[in-house]
Amino acid sequence: MKQRCFWVTDSELYKKYHDKEWGTPVYDDKTLFEFLVLETFQAGLSWITILNKRENFRKAFDDFDYKKIAVYSENKYDSLLQDAGIIRNKLKIKSAITNAQLFMEVQQEYGSFSKFIWSYVNDQPIVNKFQKRADVPATTNLSDRISKDLKKRGFKFVGSTVIYAYMQAVGMVNDHTTDCFKYPH
């Protein structure tokens, strides 16, 4: 039986996410945007709630195509508010649209969002050596810095806790615990 991180439940969806995605470096802008949307919607909720609705989010938000999302009409916004398959939070839906617009601004400035976000870690994942739940922080000085920068640019729902979870999800930090089979020994 594989030893996994403390947060993984018996859910096959959770196991698959942990084993195949979480902590694996992502450099593709489309996937980086998908995780940005999912993490912002997760704020205040459990990650399993988001994973269970991920396919619904994918359909509702045009496969996380930030170019389409950036120009969503008021009608599209209203239809998202009626979509029971996603989290129907007015501010979070608005933030997805705003963040898509700003995501493209960052792309124009840096050539890609990936170059921008990965520059914070010199293009290399930070591999932590956490042994137990209590060791894993909710925020770090680095997530504080990234959060502050994104907020200054106008991004929404990008507090330090959301950004640290984002960094974990896209592999900027590898927080698999040392007893986990995914920990790089």
C-alpha cells in the first residue's frame, strides 16, 4: 500500500490528484490558469469539493480558456451564477473574469505567465522536508510576496493562503511529506 501525504482521503479522486498532479511542476499557461481559477474558488471550502466539481468548472468556464473568459459578457456571467455544477459565488465568478484579463497582461509583460510565476523560485521547485501536518505552513514569506504583487496588479482572491496552495498545486513548492511515496528521496 502506497504511503501518501496526510491530507489524502480514501477518495479515488483525491488519490489520483495527489499521485498525478499535486506538487508536479506545471509550466503550461493554460494549466497554470486552471489552477488559479480552482484555487480562488476553493478559498473557504475543501479541496475535495473543488475536485468533485472540476469537470463542471471545465465545462462552465470554456475549458479554462482565459482568452474567452476575459471577454465574458454579462449574460455569460449571469448563466454562471445559475450553474449549480460550480460554486455560485458572485465575487469569485467576477474574479475569474478579472484574473483572466490580468493573466493576459502578465503574459504580454513577461512573454508568459509561467515565466512570471516561476521567476519567484528561479525556475526550480522548492523541495521542503516536512514530516508531518504541523510542519506544513499555510503561508510563507514567498507566498506573501507573490500575493502582494498579484494584488497590486489587480488580481482578486489571491491572498497568501490561496497563493501558497497554488504554489503547492503547480509544483513551485514540493510539500509531499518525507514519508510519502512522492517525496523525492
